[in-house]
Amino acid sequence: MSDLHRLDIAGLRAAYAAGTATPAQVVDHYLARIDAHDPQIRAYVEVDREGARAAAAESGRLIGEARARPLEGVPIAVKANIAVRGLEWNAGMALRRGMVASEDAEAVRRLRAAGAIILGTLNMHEAALGATTDNPWFGRTMNPHRIGHTPGGSSGGSGAAVAAGLCVAALGTDTLGSIRIPAAYNGLYGLKPTHGAISDAGLAPLSEWLDVIGPIAHSLDDLEELLCVLCDAVEAGPAPGHLVLLENFDDIACDPAVLDAHARALALLDALPRRMLALEDGAADIRFAGFVIAARELIGHLGDARAEAPDKLSEELRFMLDYAEGRPDEEVERARAILSRTREAVRAAVGRDGALLMPTTPQAAFPHGGRPPVTQSAFTGLANIAGLPAISLPAGLDEHGLPVSVQLVGPERGEAALIALARRLDAGLAGYTPSPLM
């Protein structure tokens, strides 16, 4: 079958059960696609051919014995800041080249235990501090919808690999939007879970109080299947009882197609009572506060290595870290206060049964090489600051044929209800458009 890469998790499961495909055939198909397309896309940092083929053989054996596990034979790839046993754990940094993971991150261990096949590790924005995945050490990752455009970041390789059909789904990480931004730019579905819902053991951190691991996939069904494996438990939770809208929305300049997508999503949820969220601080101040605190935490994680090997940090990263380190104490305290106020306001507005509806990003993917928009995380960062789950789903294409997206933010541990509400939106928006490589 030449269209094996178009099968989702349920489709693969059915094909294996019917005997129309085997895990070995599926892995060989994906490896051939990586060979054909990744030289242009540059989503992968390392491909584990031997490990993937061995895992496929084991999956084939278990399927033949009628002992298939939930993700048996499903090829998945992993962002390079998440440890994969035997592969380089570089977090997109030259500073970590040669650092090979001795064991899997807990999230990867769970995927393997459920039968998933790990194809390899994926490119990302250097140190996860940025959203273009124009990586000076591991290459410029391309958006499969438009070569020459960014796939977003920092999980840009994850978004590009899924959109190009180079894996069924991928793990990314999200600090201020780094799963949902690539999901939006690549026309995919991305889930940032509640902070702490998925173990971060084996994650090279940017900011431990903001970072989360989560999946990017072609469908809500696949997100839900992956979430059930990655989390200890997915609670049903109450159905959304009210919709939250951002009152100071006009502070953030959005593309017309993004505004149209938001309006269509709002109309589809018109039956829900509405509440307005008025943030005390402006979007620019909140973004800046998030950057300063996250960057200063990264400085602590890098430790002496930053001074000992400055040539292994890009000029851009050095500038950002030096700038954040140079902020006076009163400015840092103000940033912490802004984040605290924002967290409390978002959590209070969402409550136990609300859903905050926003665009995912104010713009569609843009060309590599220029100065990226400073507003990329203007909407996504709110969920991280609040520690709440958020889901991004595609909402069609703009006038240039590039994907736009909307997102929902829900209550703590409210992933199941959030996905259920996203299904209502998804049915009405019908916004998923495969990339030309699919």
C-alpha cells in the first residue's frame, strides 16, 4: 500500500487486524518517506532505523499472537529535548552534542510499553527558546504546506514531521506555546496538557514551571489515544458550562483569516453562556514577563557550560540570555507579579467548567529569514502561565493557502471535556487540510 502514511492510529489497528499491512511494512514505508522528503523538510535530527525495525518485528509477533497493545505498531517521533534511549539528547543545542540518552524519558517509555515504534528524534528551536525552528546547528526546518516558511516552534520538527507524513504523530514540548504554534502553522491538532499531567522525567528543561510534554497529530482521535497512554488517568470532568472570551483581544493584531476563524468558532459555540476575561496587564507585558522568567531559568539549567563554551550557543541565544540576565531586580519582580496576576485571572475565569476560546496564533506561517513576529505566543502563553490544558485545532486556510487555527483552554485536568468540546468545533469548522506531501 502506497498510502500507509495516511492511516491514523485506528486505521493502522484495523489494517493490522485485517492482515492488509504489517508493522514491518509500515516502518519501511515511513523510512522510505523520510529518505525521500526529509532532506528538504529537515524535521529529523536522528533516525533509529535499526531500533524501529526491531520494534516492528516485535509488534508483528504480538499482533500475530493476538496480544496487541493500544498503540501496537504505530510509528511516532520525539522532539530532541525528550530523552530517547541510545539517541542524542541535544535539545537543539550544539552544547549538548554527543550527549546520548541512557534511558527513555517516562513519556517515551509509556509509548513503547503501549506498542508504539519510535522512529527517531526531531529538530527544534535551539534550547526551545523561540518559535521558528531555524536552528543554526541542526538546520532550518520547513513547513510542508509551503517550503521556505517556518513550521513554528519550538517543536517545529514535530509539527513538520507529522504534516509531511513522516510519522503518525509526534511528541513536542510546550513552554509558552511550543506545541500549539507548530500545530497551528502546520494545520494539525496539538494538545498542551495540564502542567504535571504527563511526567516530565527525561525532559531537558527550559522552564520547569511552564514546560509540558504533549502530542501533535492529524486528528482529535489520535490526540485522545495518545493522551490516554501518556497520562495516569484522564478524568471525564464536567461538560463546559460557559465560554470565556478575551476582553482585550484588540491589543493583538491578527490576520483577517485568523479573525474569521475565531468568529466562525464563536458562532459554533453560541449556545454556551459567555464571560469576559479582562487581563490587568497588556499582552506585550505578559509576553515579556514570560520570556524573562523562562530565559533566566534556562540560564540556571545551563550553569557553567554557558560561560565555558560560548561558541556552542548561537549569537541569537547568547543575546537573549544576556538580555534576560541583565534585567534589574525590580523588573524581574514586576515580571513575576504580572505572571501571578495573569495566572489567577485566567484560572478564575475558566473555573471548574469553562473554556477560553482564542486564536492559536495571530498569524499564519511566515517565510524563514526575516524577523519573526513578536506576537507568536500572545495567545498560547496564557495556558502555560495558568497551568491549564489547551488544545489547538485547524480552522481552514488563509488567502495564501496557509493554515489558521483556534484554541480552547480548559480547567485543570479537564483534558477529556476539552477534547469533547473541540470535537464540536472540529465538526463545524471542518478545517483540516492535509499538506501537499500527504
